[in-house]
Amino acid sequence: MRIPATDPQTEAPARRDAARARLSRLGFTLPKPLGSKGAYASTRAEGGQLWVSGHTGRGPDGLRLTGVVGDDVSLEQAQQDARHAAVNLLAAIDGSPHLPHGLGSVDAVLHLRVYVRAATDFGGHPSVADGASTLLAEVLGERGVHARTAVGVASLPGGAPVELEAVLTFTA
């Protein structure tokens, strides 16, 4: 018996719908992609990879949270902010002009870089990053599991406590 090959034209829209449904079950709505705040593109594609610029947890009215993790922002607040930033990252991916089926075109999130605006004695960067990593895996399944770097920084745009950037592969 011959097993038919999957058809990307029918599989990708179903994967996109499934990812959006999982996001909804987690209590999030995929927002309109947030535009860049400078002279750069939110996404850039090359050779089957999509590079996604930094995204914070900002909403339509600005940042939901500002401050320094370990000082005036708790670990739990930072994890939640990382989840909001991951939703914004997913919105940029879904709205990228390079991906014909948005989230359904994603083959794999290769790498996530997490910047944490942290107090000098804070050491929980990986725990903050887990907020974003967990959400990506919950929404994209195995395609959302990635390699990762979490680093502490002195400042982030607008005073945000967390910023994410990602590299992924996709099928056009």
C-alpha cells in the first residue's frame, strides 16, 4: 500500500488554524502584527529561513509592563511578559509577507534569543525565557521546540523587561 505524500497547500492552512486554536485555548488572541519602531523590517526571509526582529510584550496601547527583573518586576511577572512577547512574535510570523500560510508555513523554530532586563544579582534568566519557550511549544507543538539563548541586559526599548527574537525555517 502506498502512503500519499502530504500536500503543503492543504496541510499548511490546517496547521495555521490549529496553532491559532491552541493559542485561543491558552487565553490569547493573535493580535495584528506590531510594526517596527525604526529603520528595519519585522521579518526577513533568506534561503528558507525567517529571521524575526525583537518583540516585547507591548500591546496596542504600549508596554504592558516595565521595569527590572529582580528589582521591581518579579520572576512570575517577567515570565508572563515573555509569554506576551511570544504572542507578538507569533503575530509577526503569521503576518509575514514571506510566509504564504503564516504560522502554518513554519517547519521549525530553530533559535530563540531572550533578552532579560535584569538586576545585576538576578540569575533566573532561563526561568524567564521558559515563559516564551513553553508558549511556542504549546502553540506550534514539536515545530516550536527550539535552541535558545537567554541573556541579561542593562536596558531594553521603552524599559521593557523582556525582548525576544527568533530564527525559523519555513515552507513557501
